[in-house]
Amino acid sequence: MREKLRLGVLASGSGTDLQSIIDACAGGKINCIVACVISDRKNAHCLERARAHGIPAHFVDPKCGDGSRKQKDAHEKEIHELLGEHGVKLVVGAGYMRILSPRFVEAWNGSIINIHPSVLPAFGGADGQGDAIEYGVRIAGCTTHFMDESVDGGPVILQAAVKVKRGDDRASLAERILQVEHQILPRTIDLYEQGRLQIEGRKVQIAPKDDSWLSRYPVIEGVLYPEDY
Amino acid sequence: MREKLRLGVLASGSGTDLQSIIDACAGGKINCIVACVISDRKNAHCLERARAHGIPAHFVDPKCGDGSRKQKDAHEKEIHELLGEHGVKLVVGAGYMRILSPRFVEAWNGSIINIHPSVLPAFGGADGQGDAIEYGVRIAGCTTHFMDESVDGGPVILQAAVKVKRGDDRASLAERILQVEHQILPRTIDLYEQGRLQIEGRKVQIAPKDDSWLSRYPVIEGVLYPEDY
């Protein structure tokens, strides 16, 4: 058995994406361990979640002691050092609401992924679900991608699509998208851990392997799954 | 029975989308008649298709007799007059590769729709399928929308998503998207004919009715359908 891949998860919110990773690790679905969780919000529930599972959880304050805004470089340096101290090999953005600098992303080049709640390149930015509702699309979804210096523009790894239903608002759509986020995010980490992701230019090639990954997840009706991968 | 809705189809290519409309009319799936087909290309196969079904087919030359480029206004005036002569009530862009002027679109405001081979707002423009392949997305598809003065930016009516599979190129993806185009385009016309589409701002509300439209079309495996509509 390969050594478990050490993940560092960056999150700002309640941490349901984080939970899907923790569950996938605990259930043996992926050969990984969450080495640490880092948040830019002191009271973010993701930190509590991590601690409840015995995972080191760090709040890295984006502000200085006197309340002034910390230099982005200084803030990211703290994060970078923490990731190093925990022996992290793959950084996972899981609802981290702060844009990472090109310098930080470059330092983790090819070893930093993100999940975004839209079928990119549509609706990048801070509110993929709300923007989809505003636009009036009938198909929404989520995307995992390698992070690069662009915002939400890095090479796509997996995507899944869900229907926007009559009467949906941002909350009901976001909830439906979250359900598939919790599937494609661990699956993406799985593919990475297996060494099956190859970045070629701005595209990701996924090496084939017949392992019917979906058998390990509950099937949600009415979802378009990337089962080929 | 309501009088059949008279459709004017604009097309530039082989006319497979047109064929899906003709078939839906002939099969009684939609209460419509294709009153005329207009193309900007003299030898476009869509014109032959129309004639083979006894549908008036018009080539409207975008160039003058001397080979110089005709004024856009003059070209569109000819099209507009032909549509009027044929008593057209709904104009359908079905692979028409010329951008219509705001003046033309305004004249048909709310009575002109288009089909585009991407899940808009991603990959608007002339090559939705090729751009999707280039970007490296895992989910592609098609969109029907009301046309407005923007290019591919009008209110969305229906969308369907298909998977991009390992090894897909532009041709294989375009073929897979076409299959669903041939379902959502007639269905969109159907909804229009039933008076169930309501434009509200930049969104389209679709009035509910339980008529299981998909029972009238072959089900294609692995497609995310807008069956709610």
C-alpha cells in the first residue's frame, strides 16, 4: 500500500466539502489523510469540524494584531509554512473565499486544486450559484480544477451538471450542487493520489483505469456524472 | 385545435436542426408548420432539405450582383420581407452563421429564438463545440434562447448537458451535442407554441404543465434532460 497522501485543506465556511474529504478518508475511499485545515475566519465551522476529527486546525488571521489588514504576502507565508510543517503534498481549496496570489499558487504548482460551484468557464467568481440563478440557466453544476494564477481559470479536472428546477432559488440550487461537490471533490483527490492526472497545456488528461468509482458513492438521481473518469 | 404556428427557419449549413423541426411537425409532436427556410448560402444543404419536403426555400444573397458585399440592412430587409410574405410568426435560428443586427432582432422581439451548441453563457460565438474541446471541459451541451441584441446572450429557454468523453474531438462532441439539439429545439418551439414561455427581464419563466414531453422523444443515455420543462 502506498503511503497516504497528506492533504492541506483551505476553507472559509462551514466545511461541508471538507467533511466529504474527511468521510472519504475515513471510509477508505481515498488513500489520503487530512494533515491540516487552515481558515481565514476565526469562527469558521470548518475549524470545529476538523478539531472534532482530531485534525490540526489553524486560523491564520488576515489582519494584524492591531486590526489593520495584513500584507497578502505575509498572510500567505504563514499558510505556506503551516502546510510545510504538516508535510502537505496536495493543497485543496474547499470553499476558501480569498484569492491566492500567483506567488503562492506557483509555489504549489500542480499540487493545488480547487472546487468551484459552477460549470466553468461559466460563472467564475465569488457567487457561482447566485450568478447562475440570476442569469436564468437551466443547467448548473460544479468543477474541480488545478489552480493557476487566474481566478477559477485553471485546467479542469472533473465537472458534474445538475438541473436548475422550476422555483429554484440560490439556496435550493446551492444545496443541489453541494451534493455533487461532495462526490467529485473526493474523486478528484483520488485521481490525483493515484497519479492519473496529467496537465498538458491548459487541459488535464486523465489516465484510464476501470475501477467503477461511482459504486463507492450514493447515486443521486438526475445528475450527469463524469463516470468515465 | 389551434391554428398551426408558422415558423421561418434561418440556417446556413446542412440543416439537421431544421430536419428535427420538420420531423416534429410531421410527427404531430408540435402544432407548427415550417412556412419557409432562408439561407445565406446558395448551396447550403438545408435548402435542399426544405425543397424535398415541399417547403419554400430561399437563398438570400449577402452579396450584390457584382460580388461586392451587400449592406447588412439591405440583406436583412430582404429576409424580413420574405418572412412577412410567408406569414411567419416565430423565427428560428438553426445554425444561421451570420450575426443579426439589433434592428432585425428588435423587429422580431420575443418572436425570434436561436439554438447554440454550448451551455451558455460558456462558449458563445462561432464555434461552441471547438471552444469547449480547447478549454478542456468535461460537460458540454446546448442552449435555446430568445435572441436579443447581444450575441448568444439572450434569455435562456432550455439547456441540456452531455458528457465530454475521453478521446473526444470536436467532431465527436459536436455529434453528441447535435442529438440533444434535435430534442430541445422542437421542445422549445413546442413550449412557445403553447404560450408557456414568459420573458421576465433576462429570464424566461416556463409555465408548468404535466405533459411528459420526453415520452415523445427517444431517450439518449447519459444526457441530462430538462424534463421539468
